[in-house]
Amino acid sequence: MVFLIRAFAAFFALSAVASAEGERAGDFDYYVMALSWNASWCEREGDARGADQCDPKHDHGFTLHGLWPQSEQGWPSYCRTSKRDPSRRMSGEMTDIMGSSGLAWYQWKKHGRCSGLSDEDYYRLSRHAYNSVNRPAILRKLPRDMDLPPSVIEDAFLEANDGLNADGVTVACRGGYIAEVRICLTRDLKPRDCSYEVRRDCSAKSASMPMMR
């Protein structure tokens, strides 16, 4: 009996180590592109950090939070890959759409490695995904900080993008703010419906959306 207990303990220890290494790169079904409303992030935490991306000189509206490989059930992260990591220069070149090189690097580490792409190709695909979706101009023109129903944000994206439908867009709230819009895309970046676990809209009747800086 003692031998069996030790054998099972060893087996589960090895299994835990294996799973902690992350899934196999390239094994996923589609992408979720997350677009953060920069002013909300700055209100919640960026200002307290003194983040440069919160300076009005940058004119950030929706920034790219990340392009996340997603499975129909669950999602991979911190995957095993032989691909090299991006240089500081490469991550720095993503600042114009992501707000900071630190975020670009973190997104590569957690999600980009799971794409199965090289560092250069993943950053290129992320930029292409960001540019493939129209961010509604009306939201950049808010006259003041406003409390808005999340459905208004979703409708604005649907109106600005003919190829999107309601099951392919979801709005996330955080700390009482409209935090981000998540859009589901095929592996070749065509709009598609989100799987059930992604399609969970903000449950609040309304949330704060600060005006652009």
C-alpha cells in the first residue's frame, strides 16, 4: 500500500510539472482580439503608475490588449515553443498600438508563444488584426466622462464593421468601467462567433467610459 501511495504521488508530481510547462504551441481554434479603452485603464491603474501611455499627447483610444489563441473550450497559455523571443526593439515598435513595450512582451510570453508563429510574425499578425477592425469614431468624440450601457459600445462596433455580428463581439467591464471590447476572429482573421465561455458580456446595466485624453 505504501508503495502504491508513493507511486501515485510521484505520478501526480510529474503530471503537475508537465502541465506547468504550458500547452503545445499552435494547438488552438481561433483568436480573441482584446481592445482596451485606454482612458479606463488609466483611471483604474495607469495614472497611479505614472504610465506614459496615459499622457494625452499619445491620443490613445482603443489600444490592443492582445491577440489571444483560443480553443472552443479553454485556452492555451505560456506554451512550449522553440521560437525565439522578440528583441526589445521589436516590442518597442508595438507601443503605438499597445501603449507600452512591456505589455507587448508580456502578451508574447503568455499568448504569442501559443500561436506557433515566430516573434516577428506574431507581432505582424497582431498589428494586422488591430488594423482590420474599425474602432468607432463616435467613441473617440465623447464630450465628457459618461455612464453607458455595454450594449451601446457593442452596437457601435457592429455599426462600424459590416462583417461583425453580435455573437462575435463582447464587452468586458472592470471596476465599474468599460474595460475592453473582445472580438473573435478565425486563424486567418475573419470575423466568427465566439465560443460560449468567451461570449459573456458585462452584466452591469451601465459602466463608466471616460472621455479620451
